[in-house]
Amino acid sequence: MKKSNLLKHSLSRLAIGLGVSLAASTASADLLEEVKERGVLNVGTEFHFAPFAYLDAGQQSGLNLELMERVGDELGVSINWIDLPWPSVLPGLEAGNYDFVAGPAMITQERKLRYNFTLPIADATVAILKRADDDSIQTPEDISGKAAGGGRGTAQLEQLKAFAAELPEPPTITEYVDFSQAYADLAAGRIDAVANSLPNIAYTATQRSMFEVVHPPFGQSAYFGYMARNDEESASLVEAINEVLLSMHEDGSLSELQTKWFGEPMDVPSEDFEPEI
């Protein structure tokens, strides 16, 4: 009888312990709550992706900074930026090194299965940037047989590779850790073209007259978004940021930011959508 009572007592204590552990786990499983408690949202990005994020005289600048400041104000937290080479950004998110990524990143079908994306913040359709004095490239198809560059680990690079495979003579493609290196090689004549999303290369062309955008874009219609891990813990954070983005749609401040950084407002979805790519 004593052994039976002891066993019951031990099982009871174990059940209580498991209940406490489960409650603690549930209580700490909400990322939004955790972020608000610490007062800081840790955000991974790359500071070589103008006009979204770049360094101007050593200071962070770009649309990401202003948009995420609005998010921080609405959530009542400060934004802590972690600058990394783009190929390291998404693995760092999956490893839990930060809460969120404001790259931004192109929203694709494959990525949507892996990450929890916010509503789109900008158009991401891929186009070609060339040297302005290079008359041999008038359409995207004219990169056939030439040398092109793209960002390693980017959806833009994958679209370039798919487009290149359909050309009579596929171009030689160089992969770059960041687009600053690609633009430097383009300026120096080491490559003939760079494939990137239209907002990025349009901005680059306005800042550096030696470059010119090749129209029309060759990529499929696409959009940029921010993202978090695709788990239950992160869902509340993405929902809260989406609420901020919706309010920016409604009050016109998102269009104002787009006009400031891209030269014109962009028609982007204000609800969930299925990517074409």
C-alpha cells in the first residue's frame, strides 16, 4: 500500500511538473509578446541593397529604415539591425539569431512554404541594368552570349538563369555576394549586365548616370516582402506588422515612401496572394 501511495504521489508531482513546463512553454511561445517585453525587435538585413537598405557616409539609409521605424513606433519597441551578407541572412533567421528579416526578399511559391511573409511592400519584377554607352543591349534578349551578373542566393538570380537558358546563346553568369560588387564589375566592363529587381536598378540608374535600365523587365510579376520563421511563435509578430502595413496603405504613407525611394508609388497587394513564381 505504501509503495502504491508513493507511486501515485510521484506521478502526481510529475503531472504537475509537466503542466508547469507546458504552461511556461506556451507563455514564452508568442514572439510578439517576447519582443514587446524586451522592448527590441531584432531584424536581419543586408546594407548593400539600395534603395531598401544601404550605407550613406557610414550611416544606414533606405526605405527599410523608415518603414521599420514606423513598425517600431506602432509596436512600442526599438529596431536593432543586424547587417549580414545576403546568403547568410535567411539561414540566420532559421537558426533563431534574430526575430525578423527586412531584406526585403522576393515572395515566391517555394519561399512562402518555408517562411511567413508580410504583405508586399514593393514591386520586385526582375529587369536588366547595363552601361548607358553599350548600344549592343536594347532588349533583355540582347544579353545572349554576353556576361551577366546576379546576387548569390537570390530569387532574381534564379530568374536570370531561367531566362538565360531560353536564349540562343546563354550568357556567362557570375554570382556576387552583394550587388555592390556586381555594379562595380558592370562599371568596369568585366560584365555586360546585372539582373536585379526593377526598384533596385531604377534607383541605381538615377544615382549613377553611367547605368541604364533595359526595358521591358524580363521577369514574371513579383513582389517584395519581409518575413519571419514559419512557425506558431512568429505568427503574432507577422500579423501585427501586417496591421501596420495595412494602416500605411490606408493613410497613404506606404505610397509616400515608395515615391520617395522609387520615384513613383507601386500597386502592391494589400491582402494575401499566391505568387506567380
